Amino acid sequence: MDVELRDIHKRFGLVRANDGISLHVPAGTIQGILGENGAGKSTLMKILSGYQPADRGRIMLNGRHVHVRSPADAIRAGVGMLHQDPMDFPPLTVLEDSLIGVTSTGPRFTLRRREALATLGGLAEEFGFSLDPHREIRSLTVGERQQLELLRLLGQGAGVLILDEPTT
């Protein structure tokens, strides 16, 4: 999916976190955004993934202007964000956690456990992950928790993955 951010602005009081940022990421590429702490990198990614509204600017996906006002809007548009700290629910199992945020119209996961189990297993195999769907989240390593979050985003139809400091 082709991603373009045009003239993105975001202020927090007197602080300009993003001041006219434009960025193009062609489909099928891997891009990194580097900068000092406080440079606005995470703010820009939160805008694209619906966690933070822009004050001004446009988000274009495959040449089409999209309104991303929430993470649900972003997922529907095909954009998902893997956070620095996994956003999972430790009391749940891998399978139960993979269903968080799934609707009956979701592209790959379903609300039916048997089908969800098959989808989760298929995605895990496709990406070389080995996650026991019945294992509790609290027993997973941080890396396994990130794998689970990636599978959840892919299962919800994300064609663009934003990784916020995935190695920390």
C-alpha cells in the first residue's frame, strides 16, 4: 500500500511536534524514520495510525485521501501500529487476545473460535512464528508478545505496519 503524508502539522501548546511534514512511502518498501528524542517521530506515526489527530495535513493511501480519526479508522484503511510496549491483555490466552478488536466484518479473523484458531495458526506459520494459542499472555516473552500483536494487526487487514521502537 502506497502511503503519503502531506503537510502534517501538530502542536502541543507552544511546542511544534510536526511542522509541515511530508513523506512518501512506496508500496512494498521498508522505511525508517530517525531523529533525536522529541523530534516528532512518534507523534507522526500516532497521527498515521489514528492515535493522535493532526492539526492540519492529509493522509493519502494508494492515492486516496483518508480520514484517520481513531485506531479503528486506521485499521479499516489498512494501517496498524505495533507499539513499543505490546498492547495486550495478560490474563487472556494468545487466541483470546488475537480476537481483541475483531468485528464480524474483519477481513481475516472471525468471532468464531474454530475459524479464528485456523487463521491465527495460518498467519503464525506464514511468518515463522511459533505461538501456542492456548498459552496465557503473561507467560510470553516480550518478543512473543510483539509477534502476537503483529499477527493480530495482519489478521485485521493491516497492509501497512508501523513499528514504534520494535527492538527496545
